[in-house]
Amino acid sequence: MIAKDNLPLHIVEKEGFQTFMNTVLPLYKIPSRKSITILWRRNALLSSMMKTQLSEVKYLSLTTDIWTETLNMKSFLGMTAHFLVGEQHKSVTIGVVELIERHQSEYLKNWLLNLIDQWNIEIENIVVVVSDNDANIKKAIVDAFGIDKHLPCFAHLKLSSGKNS
């Protein structure tokens, strides 16, 4: 709520907020403004370190998915980067964004490109982008990264024969 509504961190010290939280979740211990600030700074530092690491990666793959949270009927796009550091596999979620417009390929393409730009990922370093095989996300990936970089997720493929092998 604080982040989404861009509220000042000192709201956690206000009597009204504390009364509200104690009514809604009586056993929840409200973090102090200092704790929230420390977490925010730690997240900013870790994000900065990861952006630096990603900018140095020569080859990486991306996975992306769109899902709808059925209770509130909100849709989200998530993207994860996968890469090697030495011989160690690393994965990092580089974004989860709420999709407020229809899931047209141009809109999705812009989000994909925006996410890789925010994380200092060069398009030429992306080996493959894995997604389901829905036409809108497939077209977004092909338009953003090229036809040779889209790979449909095996779990989402339908067997054309209708038989299990």
C-alpha cells in the first residue's frame, strides 16, 4: 500500500494507520519507518549489483509469462533472466508488471523491452526467450528480439496428434 500509493514512509508512525492495522491484523507487528528505509536501501543496493552483473553477462536466456489473478481480475507479466557466472547457474526475476491495457503484442513488446532496458541487458546478449505459444506474446517476442530467439515452453505445447507419447 505504501509503495503502490506512493505514501511517505512515516505513515507507519501515524495513529490512524496503526489503529487501522491493529483492527485489520491485530497480531501483525508494523515495521518502523527505519526498518522500511533499510529494506528499501538494501533492495536498491542489490538491484544495482544485479544490474551491473547482468550488464557483463555475454549470454542469457529469458522466460516470460502472463497470468491473471482471478480474484481481482488483474493481469501481470513476469520476466526472469537466467545466466551462468562461472559454472554457477543464476536466475533473477527482473520484473513483474501489472498489465492495465489489452494484451496486444505491441503493448507487450514495449514492456519486454522496457524491462531489459531497466536491467542493462543488451538485446544481442539474449540467446532465447521462452514463453507460452499464445500469438500475442509470441509476436511481441519476435518483434522485439527476432524470430530466431522465441522458444515455446515445452509444458505449454499441445501434441498435434492428440496422443500421449
